[in-house]
Amino acid sequence: MHVNGQWQQASGESFRSLDPATGETVWEGAAATADDIAQAVAAARAALPAWRAAPLDDRIAAVRRFAAALESDREAFAELISRETGKLLWETRAEIGSMIGKVAVSIAANAERTGERASDTDFGRAVLRHRAHGVMAVLGPYNFPGHLPNGHIVPALLAGNTIVFKPSEITPATGERMVKAWEQAGLPAGVLNLVQGARATGEALVAADIDGLLFTGSAGAGAALKRATIDRPHLILALELGGNNPLIAWDSPEAAASIIVQSAFVTTGQRCSCARRLIVPQGATGDAIVDAIDAMAGRLRIGAWNDAEDGFMGPLVSDAAAAGARSAFAGLQARGARTIRDFGGIDGRSAAFVTPAILDVTGIDVPDGEIFAPVLQITRVGDFDAAIAAANATAFGLSAGLISADAALWDRFIEESRAGIVNRNRPTTGAAGNMPFGGLGASGNHRPSAYYAADYCAYPIGSFEADTVSAVAVPGLAA
């Protein structure tokens, strides 16, 4: 753990992270206990006044030094993330690039969406200011263990908050490497503190004296956090959760196949914005779309991050994740889903390696849940009204997409779809850092991250101000 600028041993049980491709140990250390958490939160609380009062230019300079530290460590850091998650190097190099790019984007968002503004009035002026909430807890996920917590940490620090950061217990080495980059950037002691551990550590941090909780992860975990904080209305809670995301493919089968494959199977299906449900028209066009994606899925190269040959995807993050996904896939089969492409393994590889799977679930009652793996469920419908109804038939609302050359269909879809990210003729996983990212329903609490993270990292203060003390009119005074 890293508390008040010092690296020290936590007092809990030892745990480790593994390379899912080989089973080799990547990191080993001790989990933080409730006492360790209290120490970290106290350090963040003590550092808060000076950091919040520091000139914005000083905070901007610190996050820019952090970006420079990442740049100098780009390749080694990417390799570490690949070892800990199983993701291929082309993906983890892009993740480091996104972390670096987040700095400039967050500086721009902080200026646009927070800052100070004044307008003249008859008596003086009306002034809008923003202030940091205080001590923020950041709970990171494992699928993008650098980029996603970084998307909370950078804007929170720019706003003047201090932080206690707990990475996923699956990716502790990545979290540690991030904090070392902040240390290299000269962040003052106590401003960013690191604790490691699994569920018990996270629960202790959530129960601690914090002012905000910033979380990216599963819908189930997000609901548990909502329940755990329901009696603390002062606590800002930002939840960016998963999705059971629909993609309607209505024409152009050959071109659509590449968009669908990228939507459903990139990062081995471990993106919250991956397409989980493909909706196609009944008949020849729908058949052609399914045949094209089936053929393309069979050509995808799968391997470890350090294989000589470039690949499309690596293993799932762990053997346990693969076992859970296989169980969910078997559950769909048991309900009557027709298997188009089986969910298999790879000979000579660890159990974490899986192949893309495709099932036809038309007319079958299937769970409205997220299978966090490369599993695509296909539904065939008779017309576009039914396609939109099927797309919206979910409690989630993160991402959705339409593949069609028909602009009129897009006009309908963008108006009627229920999701925070809605793309046309592009993968559902595509999102710009200078736009909001997040969803509604079971996918989050209307606090989208990315560019709009600035909104939940500072609260607004409205003021009426006059430079001189003057009497004001008081209605109803007796003579």
C-alpha cells in the first residue's frame, strides 16, 4: 500500500495476481485491512486542504508531469498490463495512449464544465464557482485497469479532491505502477493513496469517512454500492456499470460483419460496451449477415500477448472468468438456444483461452444479463419496429448500435433507442474521450464518465455579490 507518500506493507492476508495465459505470478502482496484503510483515508483527509487550495495551474502541472511519466514508461507499462490481464500488446499500448490522452481532455473538460464565471447585475455580480467534494474513493475494474480508474483519478485531482484508490484484486500490479507514475510526477504526500485487496478491502473503504465513491464495474456490484451508501446522501456516487448491449444489423452483410465482430469480440468480449445481442431481419439478408460473421469469427487469431504472430484477442482474465462464461453459455443452450458457433477452448493453452461463440436465441426467453466474454446472441425479427423493441427490451442502457445505409432508420433509432452511447455503422465499443461515456438504467446512475467526469468531481456554488454594504428593500415595513 502507499499511504501519505510512503510505501508500506499492509496488514491483511497475502494474495497475488496471475498471468492468465501462463498461470505465472505477476504480483504478490498483502490486502489492506480496515485499520489500513482508516490510515489511508486519514492521510487523504489531512492532505485535502492544501491540495484543494493549490492554484489550478499547479494541479494542471502535476497531471501533465504524470502524463510525461507514463510516456517514458509506455512500453514496459503496456507489457505489465498484458501480463496481468492477458490482453494483447496492441490493446495495452492503446490503453497507455488513452491514459496519456486523458490528461489534456480532462484539463479541457475542467475548464469548460467547472471553473468560475461571473455576470453583472444591478447590485454587483452573480458568480459561479466550483469546489472539490473532498476525499474520493476510486474502485478500479480489471478489464482496463489503467485507463478506467485513470478516467476518475485525473479529473478528481484536477478539481482539488484527494483520493484513496483500490485497484481490482485481479490487477494490483497495474494499480501500483500507476501510483508510482504519480509519485514520479511529484504529487504531494497524501493526495493519492493506494490500498490493495479484494471484496473485504473494498467494503472497508466504502464504509470509511469518504466524500465520494467513483466506481466502474458490474451492475451487481454497483447495486450493492448503492445499497451500502443509501444512508449517506452527502456522498457523491458515480457508477459506470455494464450492459446487455444491442446491435441492429439491417443491411450490407459483408461490411456489417467486421463491425459486428469488433463490437462483440474485441478484448475477448471484456468491454462493458461490447455488443451482447445482435438483431437482424428474418430472411435472406439476416441469414447473410449471420453467415458472414460466423465465417469471420472463425478466422480470428487468438493468442498470448507475447506470441510472435499478431492476434485479434487473448484469453479471458482468468480461468474462473472462463468457467463462469462457459456456465452462462451452457445455460442458454439448455433454454433452447441454437448453437451457430460453439464456445470452445484452445488445445495446449490455459483454460482462460476461449473462442468466439454465436447462438440464435430467436423466440427464446433468455436472461437479461451481461456475459462478460465473446458470446453473441442473435435475435431475428420481422420488421424494424420489432427490432427497436427488441433492442430496448433490457434493464440496461449503456451502448447500442445500428448498421444500415438507410438514414431514415437511423433517425428513428437515435430517437427511440434507450442508451447513453448510440453509434451508427461503427462498433458499439467506439467512444470519444472528448464526449461523455456512460449509461442509464442498470448501466449507471446518470453520471457518465469521460468528458463529463468533471461534473461529479466538483460541486457548483452560486453567489450574489456586492462590493459595498448597502441597504436592501424590505417589503412590508411599518412606517
